Amino acid sequence: MARRCLNCEIRKGMTRFEDESFAIDHAGETARIDGLSGVALRSLW
């Protein structure tokens, strides 16, 4: 099944990812979230 972006409904460029990490930096503090999985537009990386 083709995946579609919920915001712009584009199908081309959607990529599945698994076990990725994401870091948020704010006001000198860093929070890291590990083990993320899902589908995203390739242009977001």
C-alpha cells in the first residue's frame, strides 16, 4: 500500500524508517528520543 503525507498528500518521496533517534535542543538542555519508527518524507532529513 502506498503511503501518503498527511499534510500535502504526496506519495512520492515517502520513506519508512525504523529505530531512529531524535534529539531536541532547547535553552541549553538536550533531550534524546531513541527507537522511533514510522514513515516520513525524505526531504525532512
